[in-house]
Amino acid sequence: MAERSSQKVYLFNCDKTYNLDVVEKFLLEVDEKHGLDISIEKLNFRLNSMAEICENIIPQLQMDIATFVVHAHESRLSINEENAGIGYAKIYRALLEVTG
């Protein structure tokens, strides 16, 4: 069996919406069970700094997987629609670009 390469996972949290420790614990349990060799970084940011995160921080990061926690009080999130260019769509697109 081929040796698995290390996977860099970033956890993004807008306005500390959710306790990322829970997500990190889950990922570490999956890693231990399946031998995925993951390393995890957490990045908390404020909603008013999202443009800075999308334009200057995310493009500089090396990551294989990203998890993004959002406020979900809306009836739907249009993050992956073609004409969505506001709100969380910006960070979704930045993360999609970096992770491929």
C-alpha cells in the first residue's frame, strides 16, 4: 500500500460562530482511525475583515482541505451560485481556488 501524504486542513471561523475545537477533535479522530496524516490550523476572523482574508491571507496559504463555519440565519446560502458575489461567496471562492 502506498504511503499517504500529509494533508493540511484549515478551519475558518467567522465571528467565532462555532467552537472549532469540536471540528478539530472530529478530524483528529478520523485521522487516527484512517491514518490520513493531517495537520490542522484554525483561523478565526471578524466579518468586517473578510475581504482582507479573501484577498491577502487565503491566497498565501498552503492547504488541501478547508472547513468554513458561517452564520446560517438566512433562508439559504448562495455561496456556490454563478452570480453570487457578496457575503460568504467571496470566501467560498477564495477557498475553492486555493484547495482546487
